Amino acid sequence: MTKILTKMLNNFIVPKFENIPNISMLQTTRLGGVSSGVYSTFNLSFNSDDNNDDVKKNFQKLEQIVPKIYWINQSHSDRVIKLPSKDLDGDAVFTYEKNLVCAVRTADCLPILLANKNGTMVAAIHVGWRGLGLGIIEKTLDIINSDSEIYAWLGPSIGIEKFVVGSDVYDFFKKNDPKILNSFTQYDDKYKLCLPTAAKYKLSNYGIQKIFGSTIDEYFCTYNDNKRFFSYRRDKVTGRMASLIWINN
């Protein structure tokens, strides 16, 4: 392992699935880059007022240690993309091909990484409350149609204590997806929503038993952990992190 790779991995989170040796995953943090100010330091978004040269250098550093990354254009939709593809507008991406990196970017929303037990499929899903309500998780699983058991990893997102939403969000789920209402906690005239809890329910409902990451064997809160994570709700003006997964040779 090179010194560059070792140094970068020390700044990142490296999730692992048991018994799938040919799958690699990586979760970037805000550490290890060159951006400054509110984007300090590993911002991976050009859709900001960050210095473009700094963002480009951050991308280049990441591209030194992973295969070809497909960056999708996220919009809190329910669109699912199969790689390789020229159409990159969507909020979930999957592939059966080796060395194509599925990636999503977040700064409070929940990233989910998926792989099947045979190591022949990987996927990444961007889950905010809108995507959750539109069924982005279920639609991804339906389209994948895996031939073996699926494993899931839930990455860093805003924690329930900081994710306060209005009654309109609660009422939306009460009407359209009432089975996840236990993911809400009333807070004065508003509600707190736990994205990982809601995601776990949806994944489990599809028969996925191997679920790892946030609120299971790790704890993340992008809002509270300002040293490691960007958070839109905390800072309003901020950078983006990436959750990546791919099949090795």
C-alpha cells in the first residue's frame, strides 16, 4: 500500500461486507483535501462557491485510488441508473460490471451502498425524505433483481435529534407510506425523522437481513460531527461527501 493511499484511507471510512471479498467500498469525509473555509477540506461538488481548482484537486486525489467513477446528477428523484450509461440523471445507480464505481454525494441525506452475496452487483442510493417517500429504495431493489442475497450499508446522515421536519412531511408519509411512521418522533408541533430507521424497515421488508452501518454497528450524525462531516442543515453553505462501491477484477 502506497503512502498516498494509506494517508487518504486514514481520512476516510472504509466499510466492509462479510464474505464478499471482491467488493470495495469507500466513504469520504471532509478530511484530507485542499478546499478551505466552509468547504474545508475534501469537498466533492462543483455546485458551490468553492474554488473550482481546489475541487478539481480533490477529485484527482480520489481518482488516484479508485477505478472509473460515474457521478450522477442527483435531484431527490426516484430515477435509477444502470451503468454504464450516458444518462446520469437520477438518485440511485447500479452495475454488474467490474471497475465501474457507483457513487452518490451527500451532506445530510442517507447514502446506502448495496452488494449481492455473489459479488456480481453493486449499487449506491441517495436517500433524503423525498426520495424515501417516492420509493427510491424499493424501485432500486426491483430493478436490480439480484440473483443472490443482498447486503446493505447505511452511511453517514443527519441524526434523528437534528432532523426536524414539518407536519407536511409527516402527513405525506401518513397518507402514502404509513408503515414507516415509527421512524418519526413528535417534537412540539413538528417531527423528528430517523432516516436510517426508515431505510432499515424498507430494506428488511424486501427480505434484506444483512444490514450494516448507521444505527446498527456504527453511529453517524453529520450535523453533530463537524470535524468529519459536511452538513447542509448545520452550515447551509457546505461541501459534499461521496459514498462509493465497485466490483474488483
